[in-house]
Amino acid sequence: MKLISNSIGALIILGAFVFYHVQIEELSVNLGLSWTFSKMIPYVLEFILVVLLGAILTQFFNGSRVLQKFIMVASVVVFSGIAFAIHPIYEGDFANHPEELVATSDDIKTGLTMVALPGCPYCLERISTLNALHEQLGDLPITVVMLEGDTIAIGEYIQRLNPGIGISPALNSKLVGELTEGSYPSFFFQNRGVCVYRWNQVGFGTGALDWLAEQD
């Protein structure tokens, strides 16, 4: 009976970690941990619970070491697979691949600029990242530049962006489009007009967020 209750308890805790995966990550960032470490924490916690659950399940088969090893491996594979299927790790999640630009545009402001397209789902997904950056790095100017955007598209961003994050249509859509090289969203950082760096969607991961946090 104790083994059954322990198994159910471990499974419930694992389920809670998976369910509150995003909240655990956000809490870690709010506590001042790095973006990269905060991204890793829920995965580490879930893996520990998976191993613990597997160890508990093996105790039901004390008479066979071979079966115990099989149950352990199967438990790790199955439960880890379920957890990662719900919260997969995508290419670029931890990336930081900036490219220093020579040419720039008046649309690229001092601080962080995100160039977005109307109706771009990846651009909309990044609103939460910008909001989190604004909350953690209040001194960092953040601007969204809408390429070929109308008032409806801009209005949707205004509703979802934190107050203090600017948004405007591109003044020179052709030049900004060339700077993005067709990757949306694209991110630009300008340090007091001295250097301009560009990230594409894949290259702007938690490593880039940690890099921004280190800038003056």
C-alpha cells in the first residue's frame, strides 16, 4: 500500500511540475536567476521526479534485477517523453547568435527593437518575451516596429504589450525588410548609436536575453 501511495504521490508532483512548467520558469526569472538557468530549472525538476518515480516503480519487482532495470529505463523514457512532448525544447531556445551590422535604419532605435509582420504567429509569441524583459530590465528601451502594419495589427500589439514598450509602423519598410533578411521576428540592439546587432528568430534565445541583461 505504501509503494502505491508513493507512486501516486510522485506522479502527482511530476504532473504539477509539468502543468506549472512555465510558471516555474517565470518565477525563477523573477527571483533574479539567469534566463538560461531559469529555462533549465523546470526540466531538471521534472527529470528528477521521473527518476524518482522510476525508482519507486522498480520496488514492485524486487525479485528480478533484470525486470527492475527494464522498468527503470522504461519509466524514464516514457515519462520524460511525455513531459518533453508537452514542453519541447526548440532549436534556438538557449541560443545567442548576434550579427554586428554596418548599415542600419532610423527605425532601429537605441535599446532593443523587434521587427514584426502583421499576422506573424512567431512575432505574437514573442510579446511575452518582450514583456518579461521590460519587467526585469526597466531601463532597457524596447520598441516594436511593424512592417507594413495597419492600425488593426498595431492595435493588437498595443493591447498585449506592457505599457512602456513602444510600437510604430516602419518609416522605411524596404530598408527594414532588407535588414531582417526575411526573418520574422528579427531583433536589433543598438548601444547608444555605436553598434547595432541583429538576431533572427532562431538565434534570439535565453543566451541573448542574458547578454542583454549584462549591457549597460
